[in-house]
Amino acid sequence: MSRTSRLFELIGVLRARRLLVTALELSAELGVSPRSIYRDIETLRALGAPVEGQAGVGYRLGAGFFLPQLAFTQEELDVLALGLGWVRQRGDPDLVRSGESALAKIDAARGSGAMPDGASPALLAAASLSRRADAEQVAVLRHAIRRQRKVAIAYRDAEGKPTERVIWPIAIVYFDEVRVLAAWCERRSAFRHFRVDRVEVRAVLEERYPGRRHALFTRWREQDRDWRSLLTISDASPA
């Protein structure tokens, strides 16, 4: 690995860590000596990277650092291609188009020398026998999440019983077989989970739900730490 590549790799490791990481830990991860890490840290600082910390304590990358050009390793490109391949097979049309655009950029990165000439991805996504493509309402709900809009829906529970409600959509959780919408339900004044294939979107309201979606998302994550239970919960009547 060249020193330039190692500097990019070091930035990536520091960006992924929230807590201080020691030079010894960094050296073990990058396969170089702690002394090389100390030199690289000083080089990054000289280039303007806000690397906080000191020898013997640990380092972390401060907020506000942005790289205009990202350098991916071959394995990182394979991982991105794998995930985007899954999206192309199962996503709604909007996601598929975005996935194809992203894959084109990855292919361009491969062609620009990010990967060895003639290299092909080692990981490929294949649809399972129970392939389920996203329903049309997934795109509508995703856009409502981004715009933080309330949504009026009709929902059928596992027994087919319909209910009408207004929800604050905050996240769509992808399982192999189904998509589960996490939302705040005005009817119950509580978080509820809805299988998206049982949701009929009546209208995306112009009214934004109060506060910040990130704060609502955090509250939901704190309440529902066992994500696997969402599939079971969503099969029951959300009341």
C-alpha cells in the first residue's frame, strides 16, 4: 500500500470511529508501525485535516472534514456493488434508477484506476426464490419521510380488518420478504409498525409533523431495540 493510499485509509478508519482510537490500534488495523501512524497523523494535520488527540491518549477525526473526492478500495467497491445489485432487483422504480446511476459511477471509478484493469466484482446479488419487489407506495412513503410530511393511510391487519389513521412516517425497514414502516400513529399516540404491502396511502398531507425527524427516529430506536421483533409486531393488529 502506498503512503497516499494509507492516508486515505487512515482517514476512513478515523471517520468510522466515534471514540478515541490509539496509534497501536490504528497500526494493527492498517498493518504498519505505530511510528508510521504518528507520522501520518502529522501529515494529515499539515494538510488541514482536523485530527484531534495526542500520542498515548488516542485520535479521532473532528467534525466538518470533507473530502471532495472519495477513494474506495477494491473490497469497498465490491460491497457497494453488492448492495446496489440487491436494490436493482428488489427496489421500487425510483430506487432502481438511483441504483443504476450509482453503479455507473462505481464502474467509472473502476475504469479510472480505482481497481486493477480487468477486475470484476467478487460479490454478486442474486434474487431469492421468494423475490419481492417494492410496491408503488414505498416510493411515496420514502418521499414523505424525507419531507417530514404526515400521511393519511388505510391499513389492513393480518385478519384483513381495515383502519384509517394519520401517521408520521420515520423509517422503512427492509426484510427479505416484507417492508415494515415505522411511524408515529396519531390515533394511538405511540409508535406503530405497518407492513407496507398492507398500507394504502390515502394522501400525503401538506402538514409537516412537529420537531425533527432525527429526534423522533432516535426515540423510536431507543424504544424498539430488537429490530427482528418488528416483523412479528407488524403481523399483529397495530390497534
